[in-house]
Amino acid sequence: MFNERAHRNAFIEKNRTLLGLVIMDLQTSKNLGGVGALLLFIGPLLSFGHFLAGLIPLIGFILVLIALKSFADHYNDAGIFNNALYGFITTIVGIVLALGAFVATALTVVSDLGITDWTNAAEWTEIISAETAFDSLLTLLGGIIIAFVILFAFAILTALLYRKSLGILASKSGVGLFGTAGLLLLIGAVLTIIVIGFLLIWISFLLIAIAFFQMKTTAVEPLPSPP
């Protein structure tokens, strides 16, 4: 009887320790996600015009991804992390394709104009005054438009993936603000053709940070009975 009681007490204490570790891990993930989202929000302001302009937001996004991976494991739903990861990959692909389209167009224009010496001002003057200059300008403008269309399309696709990730997290965690932030992010992506779209995306980062800090990680679940 004494051994059975001691075994039961040891089992309960072990589960309490494990539960405490889980809560601590979730608290850490919650803080990482909140800080990461805050870096996404304040990063553009702190690094505006600086050569490290993209570093702070990148660090912030990595912290958010780490937090999402932790919550995906906790809630046993890979979609929380996978959709965000796919969104990040889609962002990179969109940027690369847009840059590729622009560079390819620029090289085509340079080849058509026959530029051989970039430092020769006289040669540039001759080219600008040539009849082909207008056609080359139209070609370059077309390349820029194509690059922007690619960025716009991938921005919407990326926002859809992020919204799906945040929607799942909102459902699992009970923090509806994640869903609101995801919707605002998607609306912002659609409206990136005007300035207000970027503003909405920026505000969505703040909502994501608030949502992370609102998450509750202290709920204690009933301990299972020992075997």
C-alpha cells in the first residue's frame, strides 16, 4: 500500500514537472513570437535609410517562425508552421523572379542600345538622342511593369498563406486577434498598389505581436492516471 502510494505520488510529481516545462516552453515561444512581430513592426522605422534596413525585420520574422514551429508542435497541427514557411519561401521566389525579369529587360535594352562604355558621357548623349532611345525606354518600362505584376501576385499568394497559418493558430489558441491580423495582412497585400496597403500590412505586424502576448500558457490540464 505504501509503495503504491509512493509510486502514485512520484508519477504525479513527474507529470507536474513535465507540465511546468511545457508551460515554460510555450511562454518562451510566446515571447519570441511577440518580440519577433514587434521587430517586424518597428524594424522599418529603426533601419530606414540604413544599410541594415532589411536585417531587423528578417530577424523578427525568423523569431516568429520559431514561435510558430513551437506552437505547431504543441497543438499538433503542422499547418501553423508550414503555411508560414511556404509564405516565406513564396516571398523569396517572388522577389527573385521580379528581379530576374527586371535585370533581363535591362540587359536587353543595353544590348539593343549598343552601350560599350558606361563611363563615356558622349556615348550616352548619342544614345539618348537616337531614335531607338524611345523604343528602349518603352521596353524598360514594360520590364518594370512585369516585375511589379510578379511582386503583386506573389504578395497576395504569400498573404493567403500567412493568413491561413494565423487562422489556424487563432482557432487553436483561442486568440481571435491572430485571425484579424491575418485578414488585415491579406487586405493590405491586395491594396499594395496604393500606399494604404503597405500601411495595413505594417499595422498587422503590431496586431500579431499583441496577439502573441495575449496567449495564455498557464492553463493546467488534468493529470492522467498512472498505469
